Amino acid sequence: MRTETAVWIVVSLIILLLTWETIRPVITPVIFALTIAYIFHPWHKNLAEKIGERNSGLVLTGILTVFLMLFVIGFALWVNEVKTYLTLYLDVFFRWLLNQNLPPSLYDVLQRVAGDILRRFEDYLQAYTYSLPKLTLQVFVLIFTFYGILLNAKAIEKEVYSLMPSERRELALRLLRKGEETLSMLLRVWLAFSVIKGASLAFAFLIFGIANISGAIAAGIFTIILELLPVVGGWMMWLAGAVYLFQGGNALLAVLFSVYGFLLVSPVPDYFLRHRLAPSKSGVNAIIALVGIFGGLFAFGAVGIIIGPVTLGLAATLIEEWKSMTERGYK
């Protein structure tokens, strides 16, 4: 009996190892596909009621495919210029931050973090710059995975519930519901909201003539990065753009751009939309954002921007549930 058990353990470990080696090259697009599918799932449900599951999946996948193909084309055309602009924005931001009379210990930490982020960003973009076929393959994996998740969302949900232990089913359900709330806040509100803001500012940089298309894309990406962090935000980018216009002698355009940024980037959307969508626990969310982004980025690369905050959000959920169980035990 022990021999049979040992054999099955070895076989299981070999299968798990082979499975990991199979999915490891495409783990990044799969995670991004899961994230996008999770964000789009409410729209998929509403659309499926009108045109059916398969047609809804095809429509949403078609929209995603168009955007991703444009992304690949844009990446091939503008990656070097975007990389230059984004490195410049990051360098200017960190130099400004390091000149804020910070305590020596914090200054040293931020200086090391700034250098590490710039190096990692450079290495990451350089890896894809010389491997467009790899990027294209990952995009196709993302598209097909996204479509498969949308079409099989109910089966996946049923499978997840079936894996819950029967003796602790109530606890598992509570954790799942709290995890759902955390993921909804982090992805549908926090991440998606930041991406919309970044796209809005990139459009404004281009329309107001502040930067060319490469500079505008870089400004949008940097706005997303700033929006993901506590305290700072997209207001820094539209303020910099307004100063640039004003110094160039375009006072009227500077005022119009400021109004645009104030209303559509930051802070008005935060007060009228974000707080309504995620009204509570903003302090905890800020900590999760800060630690999750940088920790995930250093540990997993670009996909860590998703893995880090989500993992910390689920960990916070587990801690809250444990505290709740302890309090109920004392009572």
C-alpha cells in the first residue's frame, strides 16, 4: 500500500512538473486573459441575454482582437520612441521625488528603487523589441484564452464550487465572496479606472499638440502607473502638460487642457466615480496598491502588476476572515 501511494505521489509530481513546463511560456498572456475576462464578464452576461452566449463571446473577443492587433502594430512602429519618452518621464518623476527634502533613509531607498525600476523596464521592453513573433504569439494565446473563458464561465464557476471542501464549505463560500469583492475593487474599479484615465490623457496630449503619438502613448502609460499609486496620481501629468503649454506661450490652451485634465483625469473622476464604486477601505487599498505593484513587478515582471495586488488583496481577505472567526470563537 505504501509503495502504491509513493508511486502515485511520484506520478502526480511528474504530471504537475510537466504541466507547469507546458504553461510556463504562456503564463503571462493566460493571466492577462483571466484578468480581462473577469473585467468584461458582467458585460458578457448582459449581452448574452440579448444575442446568446456564443455571439456575445465572439463580439467581445472581436473587439479585444482589434485593440490587440492595433497594439502589436503600434508596438512594432513606436516601441523605441515610446521607450525613450517613458524612460524620460520616469527619470523626471524620480528626480522630482528625490528633491522633496526626504529623510536620508527614505531617500536612499527611493534612489535604489528608482534605479531598479528603470533597469527592469528597459530590460523588459528590450526583450520584446527584438522578439515581435513572441509578442504576437502571446497575443493570440490571450485572445483564444479570453474567448474560452467567456464561453465556459459557468462551467468554470461550477468547477470552482465543486472543489470546495464539504466540511468547510461555509467558510470557503465566505472567503470566495470576500475574494470576489477584493478582486472587483482591484480590477474592475482600480485597474480599469486607471487605464481609462491613461487613455484619456494620452488622447489629450496628442490633440493639444503637447507630444507626438509616441510621447502621448508614453504619457498615458505613465499616467496609469501614477494612478495605481497612493497619494500621487494623473493630476501630475496634466499639470506638467499645462505648464509645458503655458511656457510655450499657449496660455489659452494651457487653461483648456487643465480643465480637461481636472474633469476627466484627476481629481473629479475620483470624487464622483471611484468613491461610489469602491467607497470603503481606501487606506487598506492604498497599501495593497503600493506594496502589491512594486513587489509584484520585482518578483514576476509586468504581470506582477496584477498578481501582486490581487495576491495581497486575497491575503487581506484571509486575515479579515481569520479575525472574524477568532472574535466569534471568543464570544
